[in-house]
Amino acid sequence: MKKITLLILLVSGLFAVDGEEVFKNNCKACHFGEITVSEFKSQFKAGNVKAPPMIEVANRLKQTITINAKNDNVDEIHRFTVIAFIKEYLKHPSWDYFACDTAAINRFKVMPAQTHLTEQESQAVAEWIYDNFEDKEFK
């Protein structure tokens, strides 16, 4: 039984989806990853900006989505909740529950639905966005 469990874990690891690759292949065409404010302004003036930078989107989501819990798992609950929001927003973006600055929404509009992503890809990229932009500032 132990051998079967180990084999399942090894095989499932071979098919793991890389969130950074999903971002590069699906999100980066519109959302810059890490970029400074001055670089962003330069790109904006050049007409190369289609969406807010992902660092700013991640920061806004983390600040906007709050958890009112008083237990040891509040960080895990926050992470789970933000990831769930990102996954839902990828499939069903809406004016009704955007978390970006109003000026950004007015400038860029609501993104198109990313219905081509699999559940695994959505999960991987949402986790990567949350974890990769943790404690980073858009300066």
C-alpha cells in the first residue's frame, strides 16, 4: 500500500502545472509582472500597456479582501480566499466585484474571461500570483 501511495504522489508531481508558466503564456501579454512605477509610466506613454501591472493587482486584492477571524489560521484563510477570488474572476470577470482602482477599470475596462484555462491552470496561476507578489510594492 505504501508503494502505491508513493507511486501516485510521484506520478501526480509529474503533471503539476507551473503557475509562472501559465502567467507567462496567458497573462503577461496584458499584465506586466514586476515593474517599477517609472517603467510602467514609460510603457504607458509608449502605448504598450493593456492592463494594470500584476504586482498592483495582487496588492489591491490582498488589501481589499480581508478576513475577520481571530485564530492562528487567518493568513491561510486569507490566502485561500484571495486565490478563490482570482480563480473565479478569471472565469467570470465583472464590474460588480472588481478590486482595482476605479481609474484603472475606467482606463482598461474589465478583462476578458479566461475560460480556456483548465482548473489546474487557474489554481496554479492564482497561487503563483498570491505567492510571487507577496510583500512586494509597486514603486
